[in-house]
Amino acid sequence: MNKITNLFEIKYPIIQGGMIWNSGYKLASAVSNAGGLGLIGAGSMYPDVLKEHIQKCQKATNKPFGVNVPMLYPDLDQIMQIIIEEGVKIVFTSAGNPKTWTQHLKDNGIKVVHVVSSSKFALKAEASGVDAVVAEGFEAGGHNGREETTTLTLIPMVKEKITIPLIAAGGIASGKTMLAAMILGADGVQMGTRFVASTESSAHDNFKNTVVNALEGDTQLTLKELAPVRMVKNKFFNDLQELYSKNPSKEDLESLLGKRRAKRGMFEGDLIEGELEIGQISGLIHDVLPVKTIVDNVMNEFHQTLKEIKQFQF
Amino acid sequence: MNKITNLFEIKYPIIQGGMIWNSGYKLASAVSNAGGLGLIGAGSMYPDVLKEHIQKCQKATNKPFGVNVPMLYPDLDQIMQIIIEEGVKIVFTSAGNPKTWTQHLKDNGIKVVHVVSSSKFALKAEASGVDAVVAEGFEAGGHNGREETTTLTLIPMVKEKITIPLIAAGGIASGKTMLAAMILGADGVQMGTRFVASTESSAHDNFKNTVVNALEGDTQLTLKELAPVRMVKNKFFNDLQELYSKNPSKEDLESLLGKRRAKRGMFEGDLIEGELEIGQISGLIHDVLPVKTIVDNVMNEFHQTLKEIKQFQF
């Protein structure tokens, strides 16, 4: 009936973004148990850590779950080997070329989804044989596309081009934003920031509270010269802007960024020097809630809104 | 039944953006005759020219229409005087402080709407006594907010804060994008780029064709140091980017921008040296159409989509 619930054999077409430092087995299994699709975020895990999270997730839920693999991290061969050996059935890949791993994963009975930021990359992903794409708009937290296309305009443009199932991401945290995305042509949605501010997320409490306290305009896309990323405008962000005013080289930017800003901010709770990756929709998130409450709230608002829009008759 | 159709006494809650160089009486009257609300764009008109367009619009339609006044242009006193004397009943103001003119216009029986890019400015506009606000997202063409908040996230955040009617703008050009905006909390929509590519727009044919030919990623927000504006990435845009690589002063930017880039691009059709202000949704616009066809297509898709979403049951 719905392409995404059918593809993953889940109840609701809600995917939890496999965000680094936020998405361990506790979050992933909670989302899957609540009727969505949980994803373990492999991007911040050493191979052994990932293996442990997969095994714990299998014990914590008998529902489908997946692993998100940003293909720019090291140990990629080992990561993919573990995913196959441990019997993971769903993999979301992001960054990198979808051609590299899709066929191998599919040969091992794994459903593959690739995250894109444009129609052009969506078409490439489709051609590489993926089962679905996530199209992520400019308002999304974390790494993002260079063309700055927003979810409202990206989803109908991608929908025009591809025939495989389409998952919308960026700016979605409620039943209304979910319904809007599906009206634009998405078959399901991926939510990141909303699940950061959940009881089960492995984010530091400081970071969860940052999501809750963030106001409109508190995030910005930056570091376009390296890989565009949306983050909170904290001291680290301001230091970056000051560096920009001095015409920095790529190396200058890399040097200020350093190696563990994201861990420091999101996992260790350093709100001053850390990199705090959240989306614009944080301005609409006012509480840390258990995953089941988040999913129930979203679906209740979704169904309630479906009823109410009968008033839209002219 | 609908706050916007009631407020303006129109059939459909579709407003045509009062864009400079595009929105003469022909476009405004055509939109009003088609059941929406047409706006004459005063921003590119000398007082005498505006007067002529108002008088011609009154002859071309017996339906309500309005005038858009960007409050940063010269001759503002004279413009407002003409609007009052000529019996215009609806004014959309943008830029500037809504407190300055709202009460005076309302004392003269005029309905006033102010264009904003954030909840903060929406609250200020509400406090100044306007009848409605237009909240415009990052994807919109032309002048735009500094916080880069997208329509998908902006509309629910503004809706949370204000009680007066809310019009969504930025990224809307079809029945689906219109329905999505209304699900997010808007009572109506304002469309700009879609009406540039209309038979009745006063844009140069070259500029209309630019909208039709624009692909995803062909526009970008720039000139944030002066007033952020989204435009096509043509030679003029590239010259700006080259200047940016040299750490320009505000004066350097103003000097390259010059005085009549917008007229040159949009009205005279100079696609190389002109400023071509269109929104991201241009990637979804594939034809120049008569206004009535545009409005009918939007409303047909809107109603068709309302029927189809009955499938969204989980």
C-alpha cells in the first residue's frame, strides 16, 4: 500500500536518520519497536563497536532495522564485511559513489538506500540499483548538498525524475511536516534532529538540550569548501566565521576543524568548542521525549491533519 | 471559510507576488480575474507610472487587487499618497518597518499585509496592526532573509507565534506545493516565479525563458552584506563571486551591483550582465502559460491531490 512500509516491512514510513554520535542500538531499536525504521549510525563507530551495536540491536528488537554508512569514513571494507556477516538486512549509504557498494550488498540480500541532495545524484543512485533514495534538503542538520536546494523544492523535482521509492529528509519533525513531504511526492520521511532530542539517543544531555533550546536562525550551513555542514552557531562556528574573514585556505579550515569536533560537541557535550549538527526544524522541537511518544505524536498529528484538511475546499 | 479568501474577498487563496519589473497591471488584473489576488509591483515604478498602472488595473478587472510597496525605495510618501488617492484597497509592504505606514493606510480603509522572513518579524508586523503576513522562505527568488530559514520550517514556526492570517511564500508553484504550505499552517500562498513565466508578466521574454530553462541548483542567495537576494548564476553572479574571493568592502559590492542591474536583466532581457531574480522552484516550471491556465492548473492539482491523499492511511 505504501512503498516504504512495504519495502522495509514496517508499520509507519518513518526512518530515523543514522546520525553520528546519536544513533546507537538503543535509539535504533526503540524506533523500530515503535513502528518506524531505526538506523545504527556507523559513521562514528569503530568496526568492533558497530558489531556490538548490531548484535545488541538484534536482541533489543525483532523488527527490521538498518545501518547508515557514510562512505567517506575509513575501514569501509571491514564495516561492510561486518554488516554482511551479522545479517543486517538494510543499509543506508551516504556520501561517496553508490555504485561502489550497492551491487555487493544486494548480492548479499541487503536492501540499499542512498542519501542524495539533488535530482542528478538521485538518478545516479537509481542507475546504480539502489532500492530507494533519501533526498535531503538544505534545512537538514549535518552534511548537506552544495546546491542548497530546500526540501519543499527538492522533493517534487526528484519525484519528477525517478521511479524508485523516495524518502524526504530535512525539516521534518512532526505529523504536519511529514504529511507535507508526502504530498510533495515522498513515500516516507527520514527524521534526524527530532530523534536527537529523544530519551534513547546516545547524544550528550547538553546536546539534547541544545536542540530543545534552539530558536529559528540558530543554525547555519558552513564549511562549503570542505563538505557543507549545518551546525549550531556556537563559539566554534563563530571562530570559523572569523577565519573566513581572513580568506583562509582549505588547509586553514581543516586545521581549525580538527579531528574530533563532532564527538566533542554531540557525544561529550562541549557546547562551546564542539560541532553541533542539527537542522533548522530544531526551532519547532521543545522537549526531549521517549521515542515511542515521538512516533505516536507524529502519527497522531499526521492522521488528525488528514482529517482537518477537508476544510480546504474552494 | 478560508481566512485569506475572506480577507480579500477572492475565490482562491493565491496571491501573485508584486515583483519588480514583472508585475504591471496586465499581470495583476489577470491574476485577479482568474480568482486570485493580483499585486502591482510598485518597487520598479516612478509615482506617475504606478498611478497609470492602478488606473488601468481598475479598468481591466472588477475584482480586488493590490499594490506591493518595498519600503526601501525613494518617493515613498508620494507612492502611498497615490495609493490612497486612487482608492487601492489592499497594500503589501516589504522591507522596512511595518509600524511606519500600517496605521495610516488602515485609517484610509486599506488592508495591509507585511512580508517577513522570520517569526520575530512576523510578531512585529502583527503588533503593528497588519491584517496578515507573508512569511517567505530561503528558496524564494529576489530579496530574502538573513537567517536562511526555509519555507518548510518557517511556516510552522511562524504559525506557532501569530494569530493573524498567514500567507506562505518561497518554493510554491503548483497545487502540491500550495497544499503542502497550507498543511504546514498557511492560510494561503504567494507565488512569484510561477507568474514571471506567464503571458501577462511584463518580464522580457528572455527572462521568462530563463525561468523555464532553469534547472535545480541554477540559483543562489548572495549579496548578504547588502541585502540578501536569490538570483540566477549568470555572468553577473559569477563576477560577484570573483569579487568575493578578494575580500571586498561593502562599497566594492555596491559598485559592482550598480543601479539598474535588475531592470537590465528582467525587463530588458540582458541575461549576461543583468540581475535575474528567481526562486529555486524554477526547476519545476517548464512553460510560459497564460495566468488563467496557471491558476486553473494549480487549483486542479490542489483538488486532485486532496482526493489522492486518502491513500495515506497506515
